[in-house]
Amino acid sequence: CYDWHAGATDWCAPLGTEVFAPADCTFLTQGEYHDDPKYGAYVMCVADDGLEIYVGHLDMATVNPLGFRPGDRVEAGQTIGYIGYHFITTHVHVQFRRGGQLVAPESWWAEWDGR
């Protein structure tokens, strides 16, 4: 299952499912709770075109298993974490921003899917 909503996409998957970088990007940071405690463990990177990618609801114990550091290159498809438990479901939350403003996920996914 998946759901598109204001600036984000959620995909349901079993607990512990591997999560991959959706695009080539530069690793920025990882942590617990971005700007909202509901976000959970997360990874942030910036794509080559400047799009900021936030991936949340990851398992805190296994976030960033490859040990990326700020400034490291992350290739599309590399493992950035594993799905954790979030409220009553397990899913990954992917959000896009450009200049701090939310970007409609469907427009970016359509562009990315055609590469």
C-alpha cells in the first residue's frame, strides 16, 4: 500500500524491510525526530538537482547501516535503513523539499521513474 499526501509518500511494508535511497544524493544527517516527534528515526540527503529528501519512520537501531557521514555520496538503491514500527503500522515516509518548501511527491516520482 502507499499514500500520497502533502509533500510526502508513505509505503507500507513489514517491520525490518530494507529501505533504499530513492536517488543519487549527498548524505546530510540522520537522527531521531526531525521537526516532529511523529517522524521517528530519519535520514536526510540532497539530490543532485537540489531536492532535499527526508526518509522517516526508520528503525532507530538500524538507521544508516552503511555508516554514511555528512558529505558522503549515496547512490540510488543503496541501503539507508530499515522500516521501523510507527504508531499502529509499519511504513516508510518519504518527503521532498526544495528551498524548505514541500514538493508534491507525485511530480518528483513521475520524473524519477522515467530516468
